[in-house]
Amino acid sequence: MTNGLTTNGLTTKLPISVIILTYNEEKNIEECLKSVYGWVEEIFIVDSYSTDKTLEIARKYTDKIYQNKWVNYASQFNWALENLPIKTEWVMRLDADERWTDDAFKELSGIISSPDVNGIYIKFRIFFMHKWLKYGGLYPNYFLRVFRKGKGRIENRFMDEHIIVDGKTVYLDNDVLEYNLKDRNGLIEEFIKKHIGYSIREAIDLLSLKYKSNDDSEDISNFWGNKTERKRWIKEHIYARLPLFFRPFFYFIYRYFFKLGFLDGREGLIFHFLQGFWYRFLVDAKIYEIEKRAKRENKDVKEVIEELYNIKL
């Protein structure tokens, strides 16, 4: 790993502050930190009171470690933007299971020198069971992860939150890797456990959309926008209006057959079925459960969500 850029014989670091949100990420955090250490000026860890060796490992790479109670990703990241002593011109959002490459950093160094760019979309290469998944609509997949300080903020959502940037955005050509190493209990078990948690948040977002209870006026949904914005528009204006339990079947068939997910082999079958069907079906089951209980007990869905999941909307 090359630690830094060499310019005129001097080692320099990019004027970027990396923000990593963590909770029990001892399996992932070291590889993540290695991939950015030496390339950026600052690395901030915002931890949700981990009980494993996450912070012990993180201290080898940074002393800028903070802790804050977890509510959801959006509120945690916005807390970081508002409270961390960020001194650099640029901010990078990074998850613990993501790894930057030298080539991506070299390309990034040229982009951030442009005075008219305020945000950068990153192309992710997703690995599952140690295999790169190229099909099923997973590649190329872009997410805005680097932005000029003061120009970016994150949507107020429980799930599928994205960064919104004021001004011009561009796309990175080189890939950043998403490679989860949490296999202590087996990768499938970790995947299922994580997505059970995701399903609650996804159900809340879809119910908020249905009952117009999300007061966030900023939404990236735009049919005529980029791929990320168009996918959100389709999700909110088409997928969300399809019948419960039918739409997971439709979505899986679309991904696995029409988007050629079957070409990803057995690993692809497992991933696309679990993430594209089972997870979406679980979300619908939770929506059905919440609405049925609200109707039976003559309560608002917000009340039921708070009773079931201790989440206040």
C-alpha cells in the first residue's frame, strides 16, 4: 500500500477528513483504515459504543475517536458533520466494510483540485462470499461519498440515505471495494442478521412515504436525474405502489433474469435471492404486521412502530 502521494519529492496528504461510523467492526475496521491511512489528513471514528476490539484497532491509525448513541445512519452522520472538529476542505463518508485503492486515490487527487466541483460519486465493486458480483444491477453502482465541507448533507431517512450536495458533481472512474469480513458466525448468518435490522428501517421509510409522515423536504428522487436519483424515483413512485408480497417476486425476477443476475453463479443466486427477494418480502411482512395491528387496535402506525421497535417518529 502506498502511503500518500509524492509531489516534487515531498509526501503530501489529500485535504480530506474521513468519517467512519462503527459498531462492533473488529473484523472489518483494520482493512478499511489501512486503505485510507496516509492518503488523507484526518480520520474520524464515530462509534456507537462497541463492545469488541473496534476502538483498540482504530487507535493504531487515529486518535480522533468519538462516541454517540445510535439512532440511525442519517442522524449519526449528521451529528458527525455538526460536532467533529473537521479542518479540511473535503469530507469522505466511508463504511467499515469499504476499501479504497491507490488508483482511486490518485484519480481523486486530480478531481478535488478542481475549484468548481463540490461532490464526487464513487463506483463500488461489491463482493459477496469472496466473489465480485458483476450483474443483477449491482455494477456499476454509484454513491456520492466525497464532498466539499459545508456543501453536503445527508437525507433524513431511516434507510437508503444518500448525501445531497449543492453544486457540481462528478464521477470517479476507478472502483472502491465493498468487502465484508464479518464471518465470525458465518457470512450468511451475519448477512441475515444485518438485513433483519435493515428491514425494520426500510419498512418505516415505506410507511412514512405512504402516510406522508416524513417531513424531510430534501429527497434525491428524480426520474430525469442520475442513476441513483432515478432509482429512488422508481422505488417511490412505482415499487412502493405495487401490492405487498407481489413486488418482491417482481423485483427478484427483474434482477435475476432481466438484469442477468444468474451470471453471478451460485454466490449470485444466494445474494440476489436473499437481498432481492427474501429481504424485500420481510420488509412487506413487517409493513403488513404494523398496519394490521394499527387497524386492530385503532392506533396510528407511528404509535405501533414506537411500541414494537421503540422508535419515535
